[in-house]
Amino acid sequence: MNENFLSPNGNMYRLMRDSYYGDGGYRGPYLIPHKRETRQNYLDRQQTAYYLNHFALIVNALVNPIFKRSPLRDWSGSAGPVAEAFLEDVDGAGNDMDSFMQAAALSAKLYGAVFIVVENFQAMELPASMGEALAQRKFPYAYTLDPDRVEGVSIDKNGRVLSIKFRDTAVSSTMGGEKERTVYFDTHSWSVYEDGALVSSGEHNLGEVPVVWFPSQHVKNGELNPTPELYPIAGISCSLYNHCSWLTEILRSQTFPLLTFPSKEASDLVIGNNNALCYDGDTVRFQPGFISPPSDPAALIQSQIKAMVEEMYRMAGLTFATTTKQEASGISRQWEFERTNQRLAAFAKRCAAAERKVMALVARWMGLDLEFQATYSSDFGITDVATELKNAQAVLDMQLTDQLKVEVAKQVLSAYVPELPSDRFDAIIADIEKKAREPDYNEPPQDGSPVPPEPQDDEGPEADDKEE
């Protein structure tokens, strides 16, 4: 086996990361060596290899729509000021909650599940007042923990994390090198080790481990490191990388026609696409010409590449995003998109649950109370504004209840001005509700003809004289 070859089955999480970013093994080592292939030929193939990164497009299609619109957040309690500041700067690096959760959701989708760690500064570093803590950014912060950095986790029978040990970022030592840093948390204390030696420890008194387990899909109880749901698609990406290399090898070696020239003086045969191939033959009977290998092998690989790409999108439930000669029916595509919409909605609920747990840990670190709600979108369809307006007008023409008019107005606003601020949205709806209660608003349109006056009920003596 060539020593430069890197098996994609060696590290599941590395394959997922490399397949998304197109790095690591896709710079050559994921190429499978041919039997009896020379080292130089293998190195040449690594130099000409390229990676068609459909995997990143698929992952983004299953994550980015959830964060197209900012989630609705509402909170109350004594931890309100800290919560507001934390939502604007989650990790101490200026990333707000939307950016942080999108990055965490991407990692969860890639690796199957991630941990979100919520830490706080040590007591000696905390200011005396809340105002100073907010001004100096001395309140809890969060960061994601990929599963390949976790060295050990213990849980109870209900799946609650009792302790966790993980590798932190390496720290520079005074001797000029780097030290391996390890962090340990349990339900009451924390410890930090550098190169195996304890350097600091303390009590946090939270009553729980300050981590949030964030899976991308439902898994059975107690399975903290599930196989990533997109792992089979990453395997196809690696196979696609090799197929593209085989196709390039055929195109470089066999595609160009070769000029043949008969000559009775031909002895040493020097073959190349920049010269002629002379062969011993009768110059009268044979004429110069070109020879080229059959295109069947290249065509076969091309068809296989196309089939693998289509299969990747089919496995992800995204075939409606590809164009094929065999067009599916409208109902079939609608059902497929509905399944994808449900998949996105389920993942959005997990994002909201993880965010609520993170905010609860922030309040617990501060010793304050907090009621927090995060509502993510549950509908990820592409809105056709013209169709929505046409359907809304059709409903209004039915002259149904006033309440239905208000609901139709909400749908129209959501479709026509989706970025409308919530307070402005509420004000417009309140105005529509007010008008809906007015009689003139509910009267059907008139045709413009004059309306005769109503007869008067009270008749005087003059009317009696006329009757006589």
C-alpha cells in the first residue's frame, strides 16, 4: 500500500469534515492506488485530481434555510440584561446567537451531534457590579465541541450528562512549545490539565454539567456519538473523487489522436501525441492517418459520475434541486419537498431546544432567573408572491367572516413583506382588525346607482286628508 494513501474509513469525523471543506484527504491522499501502480504514477494522479464538492451544497441546503429568517426570541426575569448582552456576543468574539447557532447546527449536521459548552470566568476575574460585567464582557460564553475532541463522557440511565472530559485548544508554554490542555467537568466541579498535570480546579455549584448535547436527528437514548446521518453521502463523495481521477487519467493518456506514418526505415518507435508513430509498412499500400482509442471507457465513467451525483441528492431528499431528463410529476415533487420541509422543521426544533438550554445555563452561572423562548420558522417553502395574492383575493371574494379577512391579511403580509418588523406587523394587523369592525368596511361594493329614500313611518294630518 502506498504510504501517501489515506483510507477514508480511518476516521469518520475527518471524512465528514474533509468532504465539506474539500480539504485534507481530497488534496490527494483519498485517491485509491491501483494494483501494481508505481509511486510516481500515483503522485502524478494526486497532482491532477480534483474534487466535485456536491457534499457542501447538500449540507448547506439542509442547514441554511433554517436561519434564513432570524428566530423570534422573548425573555423575562432578573437575568434579562445578561441575556440580551449574551445574545449579541455569545462566544466573546463578537458572534451573535444567529451566527453561533448556525455554526453549531452545521457541526451537528456534519458530525451527527456536538456539545455546546457554556463556561464562565473565574470568581477572581468577575467585576463587583453587573454594569461592569456587561461593559467588560465578563459573563458566560459558549463554544462548540466536536465529538472527536471528547475523550470521555458519563451519563445516567436517563441520558443526563454526569461528567465530560475533552481536549481544549493547545496553549503556548514559556519554553516555546505547546502544551496539550484537557478540561474536565462534573456536576459540581471543574479541572484543567496541561500535559496531564493539574493546573487549576474549582467548584461551579451548578448542579449539572455545563454542556448542551445537540444532535441533528432523533437517536436512541444513551447514544451520544451517533453515526452522522450524511455519512453515506460523504462516502459517495470520496468515490466520486476517485472516479474523476480515473476519467482524467483516460483523457490525458488516450484522448489525443496519434499520427501514424508508414516507413521502411522505422526501427525505434517513439510514441507521443506531439510526434508521429512510424511503423514498418509499404508506403504504397498504406497511407498516413490517425489512430485513437475507443471512447467507451471514458463515457462509462462519465455516466457513472452523473449517476453518483444524482444518487447523492436523492439520498438527501433534494432531487427537486437537480435537473434530469426524466422529469417527475408535480405531485411527486410536491411530496418530496414536503418531506424535506418536515426534515428542516424537525431540525429547527432541535436548534430551538439547544438554544433554550444554553440560555438556561447562562442564567444559572449568574445565579439569576430567566424565562426564555426561541421560536424558529417551521415553513421553508419558496413563496410565490403572485400566487399568494391571487389566492388571498379569491378568499376575500367569498365574503366570509371578518375574522377570516384578518387572517388573510396576515398571510399577505408574510408573503409580500416577510422582513417586516414584528411591531410594525402587529400595528398593521391591529389597524385591519379595527377597520373590520366598522360597518362601512364590511359592506359589499355598490354598483353606483342611486338608492331611493326610505318611506317615513310617522304620517301627519296632511296624509290623512289625502286619503280622504
